[in-house]
Amino acid sequence: MNSAGGRYPVAALVTGVTVLIDGALARLLLTADPERVYFLGRPILAACGFRRATGLPCPTCGISRSVVLALHGHLGLAWRVMPAGPVFVLGGLAIALAFLLYAALAGRGQQASRAAAHRWITRAAVAYGFAAMLIWLGGWVVQFLGAWHGGLGR
């Protein structure tokens, strides 16, 4: 195995572990409710400038609250705040596990298994990225139209 091939398992392992640690730290340090995110119990008072100026949500409005709610297992509430949050959290978990699986296969030196895993991970990542983008933008459009028209169905 060449020297570049020898680094892939380590990089995949480090990436997978880092994503899991980041999620665990965010879950430990942050909490949320539908209105705000809290850092160590203190509210983060940053507000969206676009929403303050226009009264309309920007494409990222609700992402932080939704992600933190999803990290704490409140998937339904997170989905109502912004559907992309639970999708991002579950996608991050899947990516971390995929990197760890790739590192395990590559560490065994199974070239065919590593190549198959690489193809599968690449295809799954593209499909996930497309689906996550659609859910994120769809959630924003629903929020935007709800704010623009004073609520859907009214």
C-alpha cells in the first residue's frame, strides 16, 4: 500500500470521531426551546437581522433551534421549528458512522471492500445532500409563505 493509501483509514477515523464528539459537545453545552437557543443555560440573544428588518424568515431561520432540539431527541418539535434540523443531525450521525466503517474496512487492508464502501458512501452522500437541500428549502418556503400571508390556510 502506498503512503497516501495508508493515511485514508486514519483520516476517516479522525473525521468520524470528530463529528461524533462535536455532536456530543453541542448536546452537552446547548439547549433549546422553539423560541431560543441556550448556551450553558443562558439565552443566546442574537437575532436574525433579515427577520428583524422585514418580518420574514431568512432561509436559515430556525436551523440552530431545530438542530439543538434534534440533538436532545425532540425530533417532532425540531421538525416543526425547521424540518432541516433533524435531517442534518441524522445525516451527521450517518456520515460519522460511514467514515468509521470505511476506516475499519481500510484498516483491514481489504481493497475491494474499501472500494465498494467508498462508492456506496459517495452515492449515499450525494443522495442525502440532494434530499437535505430539498427539505431545507421546502421548510423555509413554508415558513416564508406562512409569514408572508399571515399563515397558510387563512
